[in-house]
Amino acid sequence: MAVRPIVQADSPILRQKSKKVKRFGQVLQNLIDDMVETMHAVHGLGLAAPQIGVSQQVIVIQLPEDEETPQSGKLYVVCNPEIIRTVGEEEESEEGCLSVPGFVGDVRRATVVTVKGLDRHGKKIRVKAEGLLARAFQHEIDHINGTLYIDRVDSPEKIRRIVPVEEQGPQEASQEEPAL
């Protein structure tokens, strides 16, 4: 396993539709292990393969442990993920991205989604996700389709620079949140 560098927003790979996973051998297993290790190393909530320079439809998501959130703490690995259902109204909330460091933006997303895909071994899976997990799935699936969260922000005023803790003055509150 290895921590890989995160591709930044100006990289063309983040604007391309990724290729479907067709082989579930050792190369894919190594990629997934590297993605999970990289996500943990940079304190992310999710990571898509294009974010480490690999044009494959692979995402990993793991929300921090939280006793009040039933889906927290579980590692989700989904190949060829696809949103097959959304429920309820969209909600606007703040998002960040490992490929767009130093900024957050307000993005409207469905609050409940059902995602289908394949697990790391090629077995069919379905996940019904709510709240932050639903947002994370939508964010990461956008990555494999060549879309960044900044493309979904209604207006430029809804994108804000975040101030790292070491740069803050006495009146500034910390805005460092885990990124997707």
C-alpha cells in the first residue's frame, strides 16, 4: 500500500469520464488499498480514482465513527458506481474537495440516494445512503464522470476560501473540515 499524490483541479483527468472496471485482479486490489490509505492519510471522507491520476470508476468512502449515524465508520468500496434513485428534496450544504484545496462551496444535492455497483471483488452491491453519506456518494460519483463540486455551485459567491488553523487570527474560527 502507498499514499499517492492528489491530483489538483487543473488536471485534465478530473474532467474526463473514467473507464469502467472490467478486471478485478491484483492491480485493482492494489489501487483500492492505495486509495484507502491515501484517503486516510489526507483526512478525507472519500476519494475517487481520478483524484490519484487513475481513470477508473472506483470510489472509496468512509465517514468518521459517530454513534448517532448508523452508516458511519463503515468503509465503502464501489466500482462502476451509479445512482439509481434519489428521494426527497435537495439540500444545500458546504462541500470541500481534496483536489480543490483551500476552498469550500455550497452545493445542492439529494439527501437520500441509492447507489448500485460492484464491490472490490466484482460482486453486485446496492447502498441506500442518507445525509452526509449520500452527499459523499454523489460527490465521488461526480469525480468519475468528470465533474467537480465547483461546477455545481450556483454562483461564485458560494465558494469561500478556508483559513488553515496556523494562519488564523484571534477572531477567526477554524473552518478546517474533512474534504471529500
